[in-house]
Amino acid sequence: MERENKDMIVNMLYVRSSLERANESRREMEAVNVKLLKQSETDQMTGLANRYRLNDYSDKVLDYCYEHRLPLAVEILDIDFFKQYNDNYGHQQGDECIIAIADELKKWKTDRHSARDMAEMNLLSFMQVQVRRKCMRRQARCGRILWI
């Protein structure tokens, strides 16, 4: 009887150890999956959302604003003469220009979601507009950024 009890305890400890290892593996896999998801939705150069994440987000926010009858503003920041700048100063300088603009967008701690459309070199931003004055301040900021 005592031998059976010892065997049962050993088996229980083995099962517990196996479950702990399985849980640790699951946590590691979940962390890797979170990292992969972030990488798949983020523009590597700017750290902004990429077009796929923008499309997903825009569908959700448009539906939400429509359902709740909320106003929505969409900003499209086009970098004027970017091709000429890129051709004249080189791709590295062009990349640094885009990164600088993206960094400015990231500083705006608001209800904004920004993304980079790589094909067009545009930066897009969605925001819900609650007060007209708030929108006017944002327009003023956009004017400043376009001249970086």
C-alpha cells in the first residue's frame, strides 16, 4: 500500500511538472505570436501601422462612427515633391524624411490612428471629431508638418 502511495505521488509530481512545462511553452508561443502579429501590421521603417492594419482599422472605425452617428475626419498627408527630394538627396535621406514625419505623428497623443501607405508615400490619419475647434488645431499642426 505504501509503495502504491509513493508511486501515485511520483506520478502526480510528474504530471504537475509536465503541465508547468506545457504552460511555459504556451506562454512563450503566445509571446512570439504577439510579436509576429505586431510585425505583420507595422511598417518596419516608421513604426506606424501598415496598409493592412489601416484597412482593418478603417472598416471598424467607419462602421462604429456610422452606427453611433459620430463625425469622422480623415487626414491624408502627402509629402510634396518627395520623388524629387528622394532623387536629389538619395533614398537614405528620403527614408529619414519619412521617419521624421512619422515621429511627429507619433507625438500627437490623441484619438488618432496613423498609418503609412508605402505605395503612395502617404501618411493617413483617422480621428473622431468631437469639437470643431479641436479639428482646427489639428489642421494647423498638419500645415507645420508638411514643411519639415
